[in-house]
Amino acid sequence: MPRNIEAAPLEQRRDSDIHALKPRRRGALERSVPMVTDREVLRAMVKVLRERGNASRVASFASITALWAPFQALTRLTLELDDRLHGEYRTAPVESPIFIVANPRSGTTLLHRLMSKDQETFASFTLGETIFPSVTIQSLFRRVAELDERFLGGLVEKGVRAFDKRVFGSRWEDVHRLGLFETEEDETFFTYSLQSPTTMLLVPYADVLAPLTQLDFQSQEKRERMMDYYEGTIRRLIHRKGREKRYLDKNVFHTHRIRTIAQRFPDARFVYLVRHPYEALPSFLNMFHAAWRTHSPDIAKDSPEIRALLRVGYENYRYPLEVARELPPGQITIRRYEDLVQNPKAFVEDLYAWLGQDVSDAFRARLEAATSAQRLYERRHGHKLADFGIDEAEVASELAEVFQALGYEP
């Protein structure tokens, strides 16, 4: 893998409005920001639906909003309760967190779930913990589980797992394996706030929403507030799972948050996974198009909406390489998806060496067991650029510097 990265120039803006943030606080979190709502994004979603939406899109937006609003309100309330009932979480340290970033569909889930098996070293969220991140509500769940096991023989847990399988087991299996008890990225926190590209799953207008949900290019005030809120959720996790542990995260939408995260957590380490654009881009486009089919079946695979999303995909490649040149030596490493799926165990062990992290005997045994079963892993979705009316020559031209920097053949 090439070590000296020469990133491709970006299409527009970039460095003009990026200000340094306050670094992570040593000691206690000074102020609690339990929840943030990006009203600018919300207004933009409503406005563009009025201008371009149809009845199906508006109805879908209304129904999802009706679900999002009470979940957000509950999360806001329970996070506020934490400050009254579990204020000690604010002193939990966030030391040398690790962020696995990538373009979507580039192996982050595999790497994250393998490394999270090192439970003595790392703390990561499950999907259920991102939906309900409050210490208060997690303590309540733990107490209910204890009573369920004691008096009902685990009946409640069986019901929850059956619900989990019914909701997540088949619906998303072809796109991404989900489950309330599965280790998962922390994008839910940003989705609650609407400061997230996931808004484009519901409102399919990347030309409007992408510029508003790339956190590195928002106002300093917005970035500070989002990081205060985000840091609080991480401290809650560390408080619950062990103050000696390092936070381990993977998030494919962090590519346009790397600068902001690095400024808040100066000792953070970043693992940037890359996959050949001819494979990653169509899989990325399909991830969104699959969601769009539920509310906008009229959007074709070669539509203007897909072309706008493709431009986001190009930037998802260019921008992290630009940031990689600016970060201090040793803060970010660029690794190939192809190397990960070919030999996951060797990949993880080499990554531990880069992190300066010892591989314990217990984790080595778990890793061996997991990668033995995983050895043939390479999910084949079969999506191709041509499915979306995109020519490989166009991608090679748009990302010429990226191909060169990453050592990929066009």
C-alpha cells in the first residue's frame, strides 16, 4: 500500500471555512449537550420536498418523521436524566479512540466486528445502544433483563430477539447485516440530529443535502455543538463498559468529519479502508437506490438523482486523501479492502502492530475462530457501474489522481 499519499484536488470550496475546534477536555466534560437538531437540514428537507417531491415521497417523509420525532424526544429526555442520575459519566476518559472510516461498502463492518471481539481492550456500540445511548435507560434494560432471567426464564429476551430478527433479519440482509445486539457504527447519533447523509435515504436529493451534512464544512458553532453532543455519547459508553478501554468505531459517513473529529480528539487514530472504485461506487449507489425504491420507484438507476449521488461518491474518495496529507505522521493509515478479505487475521494483526497494541492470547483465539469462518468472506452483490449508466472511463477520468495514489489499475 502506498504510504506517500498525493490526494486529488477537490472540485470546490474546501479549506476556506474550516476552523480549529476546541480539543477534547481532559477530565470532566464541562457542559452537557444531550441532543442537537440541525434545523437547517430539516428546513432544507421540507423545502426540497415541496419543490420536487411527489405524494409518495411526502407521505414517506411524514411517516418516518412521525417515528423519528418520538425516538429523538425519548433520547433527549433520557440523556438529560443522565446528568441528574449518572453525572459521573462526564469524567469517563476518551483516550486514543480509533475510527475506521471508508467509502460505503468497503469492508468496515467486517474489520470493526473482528476488532470488537477484543472486548478487554475496546468498547464499541451495538445498534441497540446507539438507539438508546443513555446510561439511565441502559441501566433500566439491564435490570429488566435480570428480572426476566430470574422470574420469567428469559421470556422477554426471547421476545426481543424474535422482534429483532423479524425487523432486521431479512429486510436489510442483502445490504448490511443489522441487529439490535450486533456491533454497529454510531451514525444513529448523527441521524437523530439530522446532521447525517442518511437523510438522503429518505429525501433523495444529494445536490441539496450533501453540502449541508458534511460536518467538516459547517460553521464552527455547529461543529463544536455536534462534537460536544458526540463526545458525551462516547463518554457514556466508556463509563458503562470500562474506563480503561479505548473507543473503537467504524463509520462510513465519517469521511467528511475526519478533520472535525481529529481536532476534538487530537490523539485519535484513523484507519481508512479503500476499495476499487469500480466495485465500491455501484454498491454505494445501490445502497441508496434500494431505499429510494420504497418511496420513489420512479427514480431510475440512470436518473439525475443518481448522478448527483455519484458526485458525492467521487468526493468520498478525494476528500479523505486530502486530509491524510494534513494529519500528523502516524495518525492515519490507508489499507486495502482486498487485503482484508484475502487474509483477515493477518490484516488485523498488522493493524494492531501499527496501533502499538498487543494481541492478547484470548483475543488471538477469538480472532482465529472468527477468521477461520470468515476466510471465504467477500460479499458479492453483483452491482456494476453499467447498471447505473456509468462508464468505467468516466470514473477513471474523474478519479485519476485517486487511482494513482491508491495504486489501483483503471
